[in-house]
Amino acid sequence: MPGTATAPAPGRTTADGQQAGGRSATIAVALCIVTILLAVLDSNIVSSATVPIVRDLDPVHGVDRIPWLIAAYQLAATAALPLYGKLCDTLGSKKVFIGALATFLTGSALCGMAQSMGELIAARAFQGIGGGGLMSVTMVVLRQLGTAGPKEGEGAKAKGGDRKGSIGGIIAGAGMALGPWLGGALADHAGWRWIFYVNLPVGIAVLTAAVFVVKLPARTARHRIDFLGAGLAAAFSTALLLVTEWGGEDYAWTSPVIVGLAVAAVVALGLFLWRQATAAEPILPLSLFRLRLMRYGFAVQGLVGVAMMGSIVYVMIYLQVVRGVAATSAGLFLVPMAIGMTVVGLVSGRLVAAGWSQKTFVVSGTVFASAALALLTTLDTDTGLWTVRGALLLMGIGFGQLIGQLIELVQDTAPPAQLGVATTGVRFFQTLGTALGASLFGAVLTRVYAAKGPGGTTSDIGRLTGAARDRALDAFVSSTDVVFACATGAMLLALILAIRLPGTRTRA
């Protein structure tokens, strides 16, 4: 009838393109969570399947190319992150999400069909370009799904939505912990190619459903994309990550290669900052850093990346080198951490949605994570394995509060037109923190072991016997304890910054 408003039917979309149906929104959130799992699992799933891959593709020289195989995905994903954020704010997150997922699936298929190490490395890089977008763009989609509604202010919570982004962050953390175990299981029982092929049926189903189910506001304003800024950001992150990958391992820290890459990283960073200060529409607006909460949020996320590297990687190394636990079995030790992250992340997300302060959980998360890392500094050659599991559970409780709430906190603070660049900025700083943590902890482990060990490197421990082996294991444990002490220091610094965060509260 004329003058009578007609309510939108469930599952339909309102005229302005916003999600109106609760059922459709729930399906869309489920699609996003599956997508995050695919991307995060693939970022570290290869590390536990390198032996069968090398044996099949290049048994003679393949071992020398393993570092590139592992690094190719991360390098490509990190380099593409700043561009993805700007594309979301310019083209709309749904289009970018579909494009990133299609790129990821194409890369997965190419990886599974690779006939040489060179082909596989190139395919992993292509897959990483899509994967980097999935891990960040999906967070933007989740956020927009949480805040969309029939009317602004009706049926949606102001600033913070219903915490769907928090769920995505926790799933990402849990996937990070379970990736190595899943990769080893698939390689052992189905063949290494299924590490990549398994993405295809799941990803194609998600892609098809996303086209019809995910309904988000369309972008109508025209914007310029700062491709020069994106290129400089990619050059900086690539040079920095190569320094952390190669420094002290493939090349000496003072070698021309590492020094040249370090200089290139500094120059690229300087040019990037200049470009962001002068570009009409910068890819990472420096104005974001004028917001205290944004500055501290990025910094805490970077320190979380440093500490997570120290906890996950070096706990696995300790279990395999010192305690003789098989690689697949060692991965199972991360299950308590994944459970802790998921459960406490979901609980804290609900409490924040009910009106609790986000700052409370960020501070609490840094306290729990610091305590867990401090407990790991007490590891010895005969420490009970349940102590290790307990420390990882405690760590999961800490990181579970941090990952989800930090993402939400940054998204709450970002201007609506810069939601994409703010979200990818969180991922960018975490990735750089992880890279710097890998470099720092690797150097610490090497130096402490060289000072306390029987000579040689940590790679020689497996060939030692008798008293020499006992001394080597004692030295190795001392080295990992120092690594965990450094990680504890990083988390204590994160705690100081978290305490200085402005108090935030999400309206129920």
C-alpha cells in the first residue's frame, strides 16, 4: 500500500546493500572463518612436509632450496598486505575478498601440480599473494558483516558490531598452532600434494557461496591507488624479511648480501614514509599514527608477533632436539595452546560485546602470555612434558585475548573510510614482528650455544654421543631458556604499552 513501509524478508538485502537476514549473515561469517583457516594453515603447513617434497622433486639439491620454499609464501603475502587494505577501502571488501580467494586457489592448484622445486617455489609465491589478502581482507569482511544492519544504529552495535572480527582473529591463531601438525599428517598419510589439493574443493565452495551470500555496501566514490607507495612497502618488507631469513644462516651478518639488503630496507622505508607524507591518497596514511590507541595497538601487535615466534618455534625445537619427540607428535603439544586461544578468545569477545573494556583483556592477555613465557625459561633436559603442555595452555589463554581484541580495538578506532588499511596494518606489523623475532632468537640461540656447547653447531647434536652429547643438550637447553627470556621481555614491553592504552568500552 502507498505510504506503508515493507520490511525486508529474511536473507534478503536492503536497498543500500546492507545485510538484512540473520541467517545469511551467519552463513557469511562461517565462510569467512573457513577462509581464514585455509590461509593461515597454508602459511605454515609446508614446514613439516619438506622431507617428502624434497625426496619427490629434487633429492639432490632440494634441501638447499627449502628456505625459499618456506619463505616464498610469507614474502609474497607480506608484500601484498598494504595494497590489499587500500583496495578494500577503494573497491569494496567483497570484490577484493573474491579476487584474493581466486588467486589463492589458483596458486594451490599450481603447487599441487608442480614438477620441480623451482615450479613449487614460484607457485607458493603466487599462492601467498592470495593468502596475504585472505588473512586481512576477511577480517574487514567480518567487521562489516558485524556492523551492517537495516538501519544505522538499529540492530547493530555502534563501534564494535557483534565481535565477529574477534572470532576471526582467534581462528587465525588456532590455525597457526595446528598448521605444522596437519601438514605432517597429510604428508604421511595422503601425500604432500594433498597439502595443496585439499584447498580446492573447500575453497571453490566458499568462493561460489560468497558470490551469492556475502552482501556488503558497494563503493561508489572513485579513489586513486598509490601503487608507488605499495611498491615501496613491498620492497621494504621483502628486503627486511630476506635479512631475517638469511642473516646468520645462509650468509654472515657482515656479508655484502646482508648489509646490502639491510641498506635497501632502510632506504625503501625512508622513501615509503616520504611517499605516505606527500601522496594525495596514501596506502598507509600517517594520520593513523596520530591516534594514540592506533600507535600502541600496532606496537603491541608487533610484539605479539615476536613472542609467538619464540614460543611456537622454539618449543617445537626443544621437544624434538632435547626430548626426542617426533615432528608429528611434537605438533600435538600445540593443541592445548589452540584450545586456550579459541575458548578464551570467544569468551572475551562475548564479554566485550556485553560492555566489558577491551583494554582489560589486552592487559590480561599480556600478563598471561608473559607468565607462560617465563615458565618456559625454566625448561631443563628432564622437565616434565605436562609442564610444557601447561605453559602452552597458559600461553593460549594469553594470546587468545590479545589477537582478537587487538584487531577489534584497531578497527574500532580507525575512521570508517580507512578500515581496510587499519586492519591490514595490524597484520603487517604482526608479520614484521614475527620476522624480527625469528632473526633475533636465531642469533641468540646460535651465540649462547657457541659459548656453552662442546663446539660445532646445533645441527651436530644428533651425531654426538656420551658426555659430549650431554654437554651439548645442556647448552642447547640453556640457549632456548635465553630465547624464552627474550620473548618474555618482549611481552613485558607489550604489557607496559597495553597499560598505556586509552580505556575503551563497547556498547552492548
